[in-house]
Amino acid sequence: MTGEGIADPGELPPARFVVDRVHVTEEKSRTRRALSFMRSNPLFSIGLGLLIAFVGMAIIGPFLVGDPLLTNPAGMFSPPSADHWFGTDEYGRDVFARSVNAARLDLSIGLAIALVAMTIGSTIGVVSGYFGGRTDEIIMRLTDILLAFPGFVLALIIVAALAESLLNVVMAVAAAYVPYFIRLTRAQALVEREKEYVDAARLAGNRPLRVAFRHVMPNSLGPALVSATLVTGWAVLTVAGLAFLSVGIQPPTAEWGVMVGEGAGDIITGEWWTSLFPGGMIVLAVMAFHFIGDDLTESRT
Amino acid sequence: MTLLECRNIHKTYGHGVATVPAVRGVDMQLERGETLGLVGESGCGKTTLGRVIVGLNAPTSGKVVFDGEDVSGRLHEPEFRRRVQMVFQHPQSSLNPKFRVSTTLREPAILLTSMRNEELGQQIEQTLRLVGLGIEYQTRKPKQLSGGQLQRVAIARALMSSPDLIVLDEPTSSLDQSIRSRIIALLKDIQERRQVSYLFISHDLSTVRKIAHRVAVMYLGRIVEVSETEALFNDPQHPYTQALLSAVPSIDPDDRSERIILRGETPSPTALPVGCSFQDRCELVHARCRVEAPLLQETGPARHVECFAVQ
């Protein structure tokens, strides 16, 4: 006698294939693909949107708004209105015109800093990672020393020590980010140098420096390039922070940090717009680079 | 005429107590236009020996003599560099991923020969055709090529400086069977046209049998048997060679020859026994093997074996 639930195979209905649902993948339209990409990468999309807006502002903005340095003693501290979207400051300068003009300066400086830091840092990093040994040891210890200072403090010290000029600000802040790029590129160079194409390059007659820069370096730049986005954002923040402390870029230059610094005192007397709008610009710009950089870093790992 | 000679080559990795002897006293000769197969299990030192021969690693002691000249560890000796090249095991990583095929091929010619401009362009096209790729492959990047195509490019790169010796380090082991035999046919064809010598490093015995004129069997950093290929496959003398050959699957259904299963593990190269390094796994072991290490000795025409039982 068979137990309950154990059916005789003969009693089973004949097998048949049941087609439950048929999925037909339609060619998605370009817009729908873009929308679904944005849904799955919301932060990246926000960042990219903001970045495009900022770049547009930096390139064509200054031609559309008024003179950022034009003072108007009759119209000082006028609140945001249809004429002055972000209001005017203590000299009657249009805060919107100044903020838009500052976008060009701040983004250019941020980008320049990231590029300078990446170029120097990656070059040193490749040498450190590819040659190893004593060279690597020395470079790494020096990097440790630099990393022991917070980047902002380091930049502050360097700018204070140098004459105040735009170039020196770029160099000082770049110097603060160089160790970061050294580490990133060194780590990748350590991976690359074990690959067979490096031995093949040596056998093809390449001398050590040529192997390092022509073969290993281009293949070790990936992480540094991705992180350059992040660093651009941080650099904008650092430059604005320095300017806020009256280090580096000086008034009356239209620069977000300078504007926040000048306007900070106005909050107490009720003129909140002179510092809030440039401050908001800093936040949005840093956010844009951070969202993009973060997403790129994650998708690499 | 002897093209390459290894004289008592030792290569030890590491410092102090943690040293690993990868190659322990290798003597061998390679003739012009000859293919010497170098076989042995993983970790026996065959790749290290290959790297020492091309100069990527310097031997700890001993000499690499190429065409009568001591070239041990002289990677950048221009004439030696031009005349000795190498093909690596993994075609996917042996080509610079950023370079187009033409750049990869141009480099050794620019750096090692006096070829320039048109002559160089012709040489690239001619070499690509020789390895069975059309000239349209010049503009491709490694990502756009298959494993077999990548290995053909790697072979072309090795040929660009018209070398006399190419060390082939398991050039077919990461390729599938059909492509493997085509690459072997290609290598033989190139050898016929260019009179180049090969050191063919492999753990795949059936591949080695197809291409090598002579075969050297390596075990734990030493060559234990060298012989003409057919003689070695028909009559292996060293007990390790016998075990190695018996592990090759036969396609003959009537073949009932017994498979020799080696006992135990390969001893760790950091703690080698006194005497013959094969003693603990050997069928023919006797008292002498436990105290004295045998040396490679001639046991027949063009045949050397490192075993007391055979000598």
C-alpha cells in the first residue's frame, strides 16, 4: 500500500508546456532609456544636471548679466526683486551678477587645481609604485607627513607663506591634494607592474623610465581620473573657504567665498541675501561634483 | 651550432631564511633552428628559467651564454635584446591595452633596430601577414581581438626585431584546442621560414610532442631528463618522466598501459630532502638516493638522465 500523497506516475496528466507570459522587448525610445537611467541613478543624474547648469552659467552667464563690480550707492541692500533676483549688497552691487560671474572663476580654479594635483600626484605615484624599493619608501613617508595635515590647513599655511595671487592659490590648494593622487596612482601602478605587458615592454627595449611613463602610467590613471571629479568639488570648497578667511582671493573679486565672507555680517542686520545665495552656490557646486564623483568611484569597484 | 647555453644556473627568490630555490643548477644547450620543449608540473621552475634566459631576471649564480657571449641578467644589452624575445602565457594581459596593434609592433622595431618609416611599415605588414592576420588589424586595440588573435599579435611583436631565439612561455595554454593547434602550426611555419630557435615551455605534453625536436623534463628546479622528442615519448627513462607520460590520456582504445600514480606530494622547495629530490615519490628508490643527489649523465645518444637507477 502506498502512502498518502505519493501518486502513481501513471495518474499524472501528460506533460505539456504552458506559456504563461511572453515578454516582447520593444526598442525603448531614447527618452525612455534616459528616464530609466535617471531613475536607477538619481544622485548621478542630479549631479550631472547641476554640473551642466553650472558649466552653462560659467560659459555664457557673464555675457547675460550685468557688471559684477558696478556699485550703486543709491540702491544698497535692496532685497531680492524682479530687478535684482538675489538682491544687492552693501555697495549696491547685484548679487546675482556677482554669483554668476563667480561661477566661472570658481569652477575654473577648481578644475585647474584638480588637474595640477592629478598631473603632479600621478607622476610621482607611478614612479613610487613602479620602481618600488627605497624610492617608494621615501615618497610614501613624505606623503604621510603631508597627509597628516588636514588639506585645508596645509593650503592655508602655503597661501599665507606665498604672495597672494591666483596662481599661488591654485598651487597651494593643489599641493594639498597631491598626496591623495600619489596614493591612488601608486596603488594602481602596483597592480599594473605585475602584468605581462610590462615585461613585454622591457623586452621590446624600453628603458625603465619609458616603461613607467609610456606603459604603466596611462594604464594606472583610471582611479585618479575618476577622483579628479571629487577633488574639483573639494577644491571649490577649499578656495571659497580660504577666501572667506580673507586668504587668497581678495575683495572686490566676484568669488563665492569672498561674497559669503563680506555678507556674513549682514545677516545680523537682516540682509540675509548677500551671503545666502553665494553660499547656496557653493553647496550646489560641491554637491554636483560629489554626486558624480561618488557614483563613478562606486561603479569602478 | 650552439646558440644558447645555460651553465649551472641557480635562481633563488627571497632573502634570509625564507628563500625559495626556483632553479637549482640547470645546464642545457639549444641549437640554431631547434625547438627545445621544457616540460614539468606547475612550480617546477620552468617559467623562472625562461625569464632568466631572456634576461628579465638575473640568475643568482651561473651563466647564460648566448652566441658565445655571457648575457646573464643583461636585459638591456642591445644586440642580445634584439636577438632574444619572448611570448607570454596570457595574451589578454601581455599586450598594452592602450596601444593599437601597430604601436605595439612598432615599438621593438624602433627601439631595437634601425628600421624607420616605409621600411618599418612594410615590416609591420609583412609580419602581420606572417602570423596570419590581415593588415587591417593594425588599427585594432587588444579589446577588439580574440585570444587567438591576441597571441598572434604577441608572436608578431616578438618577431619584429628578427630574433634568433624566442622563449615561448606556455603560449597556447590559455587558448582553446582548435586555436592551439593552429598556433602550433604557425610557429612551425615561422621556424621554417626564419630559422628561429624556440624554447617552448609547457605543461602540456601532447603539444610539446608536436613542436619540439628535443624535450627537457624539469622537476623541482632541475632538469632530470633531456632527450630527442620521440625517444623520450617512446622510452622515458627517468621515473618522473615515466609518471608524467603515463598521465597523458591516450586516444588508442586498446591502450591498456598502466597509469603510474605518484605517491605523496611534491616536496616544498623550501625544505628539500638530502639526496635526490624525487626519492620520496620514486618506485626505484634505494639507499644511495637518500644521501647523494644524482647528476645529469649521458645514457644514450643525445640523451641525459639524472637518476642512479638508470645510470
